[in-house]
Amino acid sequence: MNKSTYIPALGRREWTGIYDWVISAMTRERVWRSLVLTALHPRTGEVIVDLGAGTGSLGIMIKKHTPGVRLVAVDPDPEVRLIGERKARAAGVEIDYETAMGDAQLASVGAAGADAVTCSLVLHQCPLEAKQSILENAFRLLRPGGRLVLADYGEQPTALMRTAFLLVQMTDGFEPTEHNRRGAIPQLLLTCGFKRTKIIERVPTVTGLITIWRATKEI
Ligand SMILES: C[S@@+](CC[C@H](N)C(=O)[O-])C[C@H]1O[C@@H](n2cnc3c(N)ncnc32)[C@H](O)[C@@H]1O
């Protein structure tokens, strides 16, 4: 996989149209997205960047909760952007989209230009170097004191959760997903400069445990 290729939302391009339905049916989406929202604690006037925003479900939730934030949704896939734009119009919220990889410089947010960054269900799909470069970019985008909230498959401590996670591994590939399962995320956060990494919650789902992490770029 070269630096500008990516795995589509559900592993295969032809499945993108059913992404929202699958995530809703198989990940207890409302539970973990609400935890992300609470951990992000958005405030009016803030700039929030969603890296690998996909079909925009999290961004729409954030904007409905706090209409006064500027939400920048970044994803390399133009197909999910179209779905996200349609959903945002239907929900009556305004989201700024950028079609770009998660480690790219953004046209509309400079270094230290974001108050918060979020990234959900993206890193498990990415090779190890891409996981790191996305987290480095999150660190670069955040202002000092800014916060990062991640939601993704991490360690799967029980046999039941390891078995459940096999479905994700078969869909998105064993190589990228295995790093997450072996606990790479907290170490990568540290490597990229984040401090005070905290597990907010681990949500058991039929596709494995989804972990919510919060970390800070210290002043
Ligand atoms: C499983 S979907 C998650 C979408 C969304 N964040 C959510 O919570 O539903 C993964 C998304 O990450 C995007 N993606 C894959 N590789 C990426 C990368 N290197 N940088 C940014 N986005 C990437 C895909 O295009 C896809 O939309």
C-alpha cells in the first residue's frame, strides 16, 4: 500500500453504500459515539477536525450538540464525502469537508489551528506507519492544550472479544488490525508527543471491543 492509498470505509468499495447500516447494526454506534462526544466536550467557537470522517456521522452528532463549533471533516474517499454532505444537508448542519489523507496538511486548518481532533474507526485499517503519521498530524493540528479523542478497536483481552474481532480482521486485513489488537495505540500516542492518555471506556460489541482514548497536547 503506498502513502496515498487507503482502505474504503467497509473494506471494499462496493460496500460503501451499506456502511452506515453495518456500523449501526454491529458496533453499538450510539453508545461509543456518545462517549466520544462527551470526551470531546465541544464548545462554541472551537475548531474540531475529524480525521477519516467517513460518512460524517460523528461530525453531524457533534454539530447537532454544539452548533457553534466549526467541524472540519477530512477523508480521502470522495464517495463517503458525498454521502456525508447529503446527510449533513438532511440534518440541517454545516460541515466543512476536505478530501485528503489523514496525514496531509489541510487547506483550511493550519498547524495548531484545531482545539480538538477526533478519529474514529480509522487507525485499525491503516498500516503502522500510516497510524503514526495520522497521529503526528493530529498533534501538529492541535493547539497547545488541545485534545485528541480516538475511538477504535484496541486490545481484545478475552477469547470472546478476540473471536468477535476476527470479522473485522478478515474485512480490513490482518496486518493493520493486528497492531491495534496488540496494543499499539497507547505507545504510538506517546511516540507522537501526546500526554495524559486515558482510556475513557471500552465498549463490547459483536465485532470486538471498541476503546475510547483521550489524550492531550500539553502546553
Ligand atoms: C471505518 S471508516 C470510519 C469512518 C468514520 N470515522 C466513522 O466513525 O464512521 C474509515 C474511514 O477512514 C478513511 N481512511 C482510510 N485510510 C485513511 C487515511 N490514511 N487517512 C484518512 N482517512 C483514511 C476511509 O476512507 C474511511 O472513510
